[in-house]
Amino acid sequence: MFETIPLTHILIVSTLMFFIGVFGFLVRRNLITILMSVELILNSVNINFIAINKFLYPERLEGLMFSIFVVAVAAAEAAVAIAIIINIYRRFSSINVEDVSEMKG
């Protein structure tokens, strides 16, 4: 599959995904969309790991192992973030960043 697609095309798609994620993280104010933006950034990094590993060392699997590790960390991060978002919604009845910027005791 990677032999038919040039590495530059894969890196361009990954770069676009990364910057769309950064834009979403900086601009959006909903906690769920911010979480989705972080996941988009992590997935673009995974694409880079796999593409560059396949290009430089096609017989080795380091890029794939790093990607599996990143996916496992992202799954744990998403589970914790969703639990925090649910608690924030229960307390403030909103998941907008402006509404929960001040944590009250």
C-alpha cells in the first residue's frame, strides 16, 4: 500500500490533520470538541510514525509499536477526560470552557 502512495502525500495529509487538530483545540470552546481535536493530533502523529518507519525501515516494526503505544495512551486519556467532562457537566450543567473556567469549592 505504501509503495503506491508517495511519502510526501502521506506527510501532507498528516500535517493537515495535525494543524486541523491544533486549530480545533485553540478555537473551539466545547470540551468534547477539544478532546476530539487532541485525538486528531495524536492520530496524525501515528500516521507519521507508520509512514516514516515503512519508508526508512520496511522490515522493522518500531513505528507500528510506537503507534500502538500512542493508541493505548490515547484511549486511557479519552476515558479519563470523558469522566472529567461528565463530572463537570453534572456540576455546572455545561461543557463550555468559559462556563467552567472558575472552579468553585
